Amino acid sequence: MEAAGEAVGEELERSGDNEVPESEPGALSAGSEEPEGPAEPPEPAEPEGTVPGAGEEESGAEDTAPGGDPEPAARGEAEETEEREREALLAEYRALEAERQRLHQADGRLQLLLGEALRPQRVERRADEAGGQQLFGERLRELRELWRRREREAATWQQRVDARRRDRTESEARAGAAWAAFQARKKAVAVQTLGRRRGGREAALRVVGDIQAREQDKEISVREARLENIKVKLEVQNLESVLRAHGETLKGRHLAELNHMKKENQKLNEKLDGLNDEVLKLKKKVTNAEQILSHVREKLQFVEAENRGRKAELRDIMSTLLQKRDALTKTKQARDRLRAHNVKLQQQRGLLGEEMLLRDFEEKVNAMELLHQQLEALKHHHAGLILKQREIQKKMSEANSFLP
């Protein structure tokens, strides 16, 4: 910690009277607050007007007006004066802003060194109690001295900032008054000149009002561009200061820490190489997946097109099927009618067309005729037998009549 305290003292001596901004004494671990200062230059309240020299083509009519007027020379001088004042104010603001950024960076470096100085070390933890208390008292006295110096420097810089701010406000007020007077004079001369050409003061006022409105828009655009340019320059300066401070911090570190960081960097590079290999593998997998996905999409599109064709065919087949179903229904109805008619005809025809039935009927008829013939023969035989019986009975009755 003694080495860290010496580093703090060297940093304070190196920073001098220009590197300690205003901050609260209680913020030990957190960074100090930024000193109060103008974040952006306030825009002066300007009447309607524009960048000096922007309306030269409109005001050029004064030179061609009869009975020339010495106003252009005075206007040119006012423009040059105002431009110089504006440039001086902008340069002063840039210097103050750069100084504020530098002080803020110096404060950050001091806070870093203070943190390193106040950070407990493992070796100091094992030191005896008396030595630790003595070292703590020394560091506390150094810290108090640093805070007192910091407060003195912050008060000094705050006074300087307030003085610069008052000067800037006065300069802006003077510039605004000069600009307003110049715009009013320019408007009066332009109205007088254009009134002769336009044939009336009202028309000239309208034209001049439009011109000055356009000039005001141009003035606002130029002002915004300048502010943006200033901000960019300050940001570049801030980044350069940060890079320089980072380089100084790296130079102030111990060689062991640097070697340790190199080893860690080497390990990280090895891990990064491994991760790069994994990334390449993943990229290959993604590429293959994209190719497969593209093939699947193409196949899906082909299948969808084929399905659309099949659906169209299915619709045609369904329509044909419906037509055939209707035809089948009609055919069945006709069949049923024909069957009924056929039954009627079969009932009406009898045995016509039935060979077996006709043959059977013929056989039965022949058998019936044969039976009739046999019956007739039997009837004749029976009749003969009856006649014989009657003759026998007659003979028996005659024989009986002769018996006593």
C-alpha cells in the first residue's frame, strides 16, 4: 500500500492544479461527480434572421437601387464582427469542454489509484495489529489531504467556470443585440428597396419576411451542424484521452500482473480458437441444415403442386362419380320396372318357353292319356265282368227256380 500511496502522490503531482475536478468527499468507492459546467452552449435568443452573409442575393438589390446607400459596408463589418465573436465563443466553449473532459479523466485515474491504495492485500492482512493501525492512519491522513486539495482545486475551477460562463453570457447578449440590429436594418433597407420595385410596402414586407424566414431556417441548420461538429470533435478528444490514460495505466502495472494477463489472454485466445472451430462446425451444420431445408421446401412445393393436381383430378372424378351415381339410380329404377314387367309377362305367357315344364307337361299328358286308355279298358273289362255277373246271377236264379 505504500507503493500505491506513492503512485497516488506522483499522479497528483503530475496532474498539478488542472486535474482535480469538483466532487463529494463521501464518494470513495464510486466515481466522483462531474464538475458543473455547460453541457452545451445555450442558443442566443435571436430575432428572425440567418447566418451572416446568407442573404446576399436578396440584399444585393441595394447596390442596384438608385441613389446608392453605404449600408452594405456597415453590414459587412457587422457580419465579420459577429462571426469573430461567435468563433471566439465556440473556441472558448470547446476549450472549457475539453478541460472538463480532461479533469473528469484525471479524476477517474485518481479514483482508480485510490481504490488500489485502499484495497486490502493478503500480506497486509497477516501483518500485526499495530503496524496495520499505523498504516491505516497514514493512508487516512493522505486521503484527507487529497480530499482537501481536491476541494480547493474544485473551488478554484468552479470560480473560473463561473467567470467564463458570465463572459459567455455577456458575449452572447452583445452578439444577439448586434444581430437583431443588423437584421432590423437589413429588413428596413430591403423593404425600402423592394418597395420601389414591387410597388408597395406590404408586398415588400411579405417578400422580405419569406426571405428572412428561409434565412432563419438556414441559420438553425448551420447552428445544429456546428454543434454536431463540436460534439464529434470533443468525443474524438475524449476517446484519445481515454486511450492515452489506458496506455498509462497499462505502463504503471506490475510485470507479474502483465504476465498473468498475457497468460489469461493466451488461454482466452485458445478458448477463442476452440470457439471459432465450434462456430465453423455450427456454420457448416447450419449450411447443411439450410440446404436440407431448401430441398425439403422444394419437395414440399412439388408435393403441394402434385396435391393440387390430384385434388383437381379428384374433383373431376367426384363430379363424374356423381353423374354416374345418378345414371346408376336411373338404371336401377328402369331395371325394377323391367323386372316387374317381365314378371307380368311371365305370368301371362304360361309355359311358353319352358322346355322342361313343357316336356314334363307332355309326359304327364301322355301318362294321363295312357291312364285314360287303361281306365277305359278297365271300364270295358268291368262292364264285361258286370255283364258276366248278371248272366251268372240270372243263371243261378233260373237254377234256383228249378230247385224245390
